[in-house]
Amino acid sequence: MALRIDDISINTIIGHGSAISGDIKVNGFVRIDGDIDGNLETDGNVIIGENARIRGDVKAKSIIIGGIIIGNIQANEGAKVLPESIVIGDIISHKVQIDETALFHGHCISIKDDLEFNKSSEEYLQSRAIKAKVSL
């Protein structure tokens, strides 16, 4: 796998004390140290700082979580939940690492095999979409 320049340089920073209400879609590496009330989507990596708070879903290539996420996470390459962080929602990723002092409440799909991962995550996302429509 070739290393893209986006993998090592941060393209977007939402700094400490910043607050965003609404969905965000950006390209490349993202670091969040503020608050987001909405969904975050990127084709790159995401770092959620220890003071960051996100109420919404996060979709990225990989994610490192040091703060709080109340929402579902889809990070195909990997998800790492650091000490003292909180995730209340589901995690879908090839590799998941959760520190023993972190709080995680949700479902987790973590399968190394690409075909099996794609099949399982597709089935799960479809069932979640159906449940969301039924509860409307």
C-alpha cells in the first residue's frame, strides 16, 4: 500500500473551543479538538482529541478516539479507542482496539477478511437503515 501525502499531513483541524452544528464532509486527514453536532465523513484518517465531543456518525479510513463520540463509527482500516475515551454507538472496522479504561457501549463488527467484512458490514448497515425507517 502506497502512502498518500494525505495520510501524514492534516488537511482539516477543528480546534479546541470550536463548535459546529451540521454535517461535515471533507477530504484527507482530519483532527477534531472541538465539538460537532452532526455527522463527519472523510476519505482519510481522523483523530478525535481528548477534549473533542461528537454527537453524530463518523465515516473515515481510520480513526483514533481520545474524546467522546455518541454515534456510529465506520472506519474500514482501523479504529482505536484510547484510555478514558467514550464511544456510545456501533463500530465497524477491519481492526478494532479498545483500551481497558475506555467506555464502549454498542455493537462491533471487526473482521480481517475483506469479503466477509464487506458482507457482514453491508448486512448490518441494511438492517440499521430498515430499523431507522421503521422507527420514524
